[in-house]
Amino acid sequence: MDWWLLSGLTPEQVREVLARATRRRFARGEVVFHQGDPAESLHLIGKGRFAVRATTPLGDVATIAIRVPGECFGELALVDGYAHRVATVAALEETETFALAHTEFARLRRDYPQVNEALFAFLANEVRTLNARLLEALFLPVEKRVRRRLVELSRLYPDEEGKPLVALTQEAIAELAGASRATVNQVLREEAKRGTLELTRGRTRILDLASLEQRSR
């Protein structure tokens, strides 16, 4: 497995890092940590997908991101010196991670400056993504936001036949798009009539990604 955080390390150095990590497995729906929990480690994803969620002051839940193998989560609280988690992370399927304790992460950054370079590049990209999402929320019709999230999700759920099967509920897609479930359902049904996707129970198969992407612009 290649993790972006460890991309500047040699295979031997990566093995040394993993030897100091704790392998953890999570069942579908299991919460790794809750928003507000003490921040004690970061997780390198080895298998499966995770949802990163935050609760608003009004009690609404927003899905901030989906993390996949090769990525990590929990780094923000450790980098910024926060004492508590800023979001809740839950497994979307059977998953596995390599958890690095706070002290090991600090050691990793001290011993390998290239880790800091990768980390800063990632955080810069996160800022750009958040800025783009803010502009979308202010100026883009909700229907296009839903289509854009579907296009993004298709890259996280690849299929050998080129027809991604997004294994997320309509409620989860709504959280990602900042939309209501009713709006997501309406958009999905319209796209199904166009033949760009196919709806199954709790899943969405993308049939014509190019057409869907064109109408998301």
C-alpha cells in the first residue's frame, strides 16, 4: 500500500513506520472516534472507506469527506496541537487502518522532513477544496452540487467495467452535497431517466460518467 503521507520514504522506512503502528479493524458503521474526543493518533487507511462527519451547532450532520486506502485521517488535530477531534470518523464498510500514536507521529515528522512536505501539500489542497465547496454553496444550484458529488464519488468507487457502483445511501450523498435527501432523490431519479445511472437499494451505479460530468459544470 502506498500512502501519500509516506510517499517520500523508502520501502524499508515505510516498514519501520508500520512496525511502530497498531493495526486496527473496524466493522461497517463502527465509529473510530467522535467529534470532541481526545486526539491521540492518526490512522493510515489500509482497507475500506471511511466517512468524515461534523455536527453543526443546529444539530445537523455534514459529511466533509470520504477517505479511501492510501489516505489517512486524524492528522489535523495532531498537526495543529488540538486536544480534541474536530470531526467524527466512521467506517463505511469492513476496514483496516494502521494507527500511529501522537508521539510516533511527532517522531516521524522529526526524523523525515519529507513527511512534513507531503503533509503541508495535503493541507493546502484541503484549503483549496474547502474554498471551492464554499463557492459552490453560495453560487451553484443544489442539483449541480449533487451531480458534482456523484462524479467525485465515482472515482472513489471504481469498477473494472468502467461503471462505478457508489455504495452510499441517498442520505449520505445529501450530507456530502449540502442538500436534502428529497432533492438528492429527485436528481437521482431524473438522471436514471436520462440513462446516466441506475438506482439499486442503497447504491447508485454510474452508467454514463461523461454525460453526468458535463451537466455538473
